[in-house]
Amino acid sequence: MKEQEIYLERYDWTVHVMYDVHSKDAMKVRRYLRDLGCIGIPLEDACNLVLECEANKGITYSNVNIRKTVVVIGWATSKAEYMNSLCHEMLHVVQHISEQFLINMYGEEACYLLGGLVQACCKRII
């Protein structure tokens, strides 16, 4: 598993991304989600998804009050599936931020936000 922190200065929002997550990473994912305020059934569902370790899966959880998000990208069967999971989960991040800042999901700002997130993910080095 690799990890990355993306800070979106414009929104004062931090996105913690975990890539290539496998079942052995479940406790670390659980800790990040719990620290973000994820509890109960959503936490258990997320952890079970990681433990099942199916290909081409992901999770996004945001605490909009503290402007933080955790994104989990599981292992992928191909580059195309990886990009699908990555873009899918990043769109959830855009939705969460857009709801908080009243950004029109059909406008350019949401599109630029998504593009910037995906670009940042493609530059990851950790």
C-alpha cells in the first residue's frame, strides 16, 4: 500500500489517499476512518470491503466539518480499472466539497477540482 496527502488550499481540505490496498491493510484503513469520525455500520461496511479484498473497489469517506477525506483505492486488475476506481472515488470527493461550498456540479469549478485531484494522484511518490 502507498499513501499520499493532498491539500486543497482553496478549500482548506485535506484528502488522504491509500493506493493498492489489500486485506492486510484493513486495520490501518479502520484507524484512518475512525479518526475521521466514521463509526458504526459505515465503518464496519468499509472494513469488511477491505477485508474481502476484491479487485477494482474503493471507498471514500469525508468529515465535512473538519474538511478531511479518506480515499481507499483497492488493487486493480488493469490500468484501466485502476483509473476507473480512482476517478470514481475522486468524483465522490468533488461531490462532498461541492456540497459544502455550493459549487455547481455541472460547472467548470467542479471539473477543474476533479482534474486537479486526479493530476495530484498521478504525481504521487510516497
